[in-house]
Amino acid sequence: MGHRDPITGAPFGDKTDWTTWDYALMTAVQTIADFTTSDGVLAWEIEEDGVRVDALKRINKFEAAKQRKTSGKTYKETPGEYFVPSIRPPLGKEKHQTIAEWREKQAEEGA
């Protein structure tokens, strides 16, 4: 099975053949990789004359939880241990926010 028509979903072509869309996506990915600074900022944005840059503080809640768990004087690391996040909705809520709600909040905060 090769590629699929974006409208009908009907298969066409050989899966090893690249389409113009494949080349466009690869070019976009490579451009972003080539021109992203080590801070994750696009070079054409950061190098613009007169650009203003702010440093916004963020808290990684998972890293904070790991630090709280492992910072006690009686804590002893178990060989091979590692941590994975377990995320629960905020108190009083049954579900997490949706991506649409999150995007709306980000837009309001100017992020």
C-alpha cells in the first residue's frame, strides 16, 4: 500500500515514492531544525532589529515533585529507580482541560 488521496482516502502510488507534500514537510522540518537556537527560538525572530526578548519563568511540576520526593534526609535511592509523571486533574475537577481550552488560555496570557 502506498500513499492515500487526502480527499477520498483511496490508495495510490508506491509507498517508497516521495510526493511533493513529503518534500514540503521535510523542507519545513529541516528549516526549523537549522534555524532554531539552543534556547528553542527561531533565528529569524531573535535576530530581528529592535526585537525585545523577555525571560518568562516556568515551573516544571514533575521536576518539582521529584525534588520534593528525593530531598528528604532519610531518602535512599533504589538501584535503577526512575520516575514517571502521574497527572491528575485539579482539585474539584473531574477532567483535564481540553487542548482548545488550553490554547484559549495561552492566547489570553499572550504566550
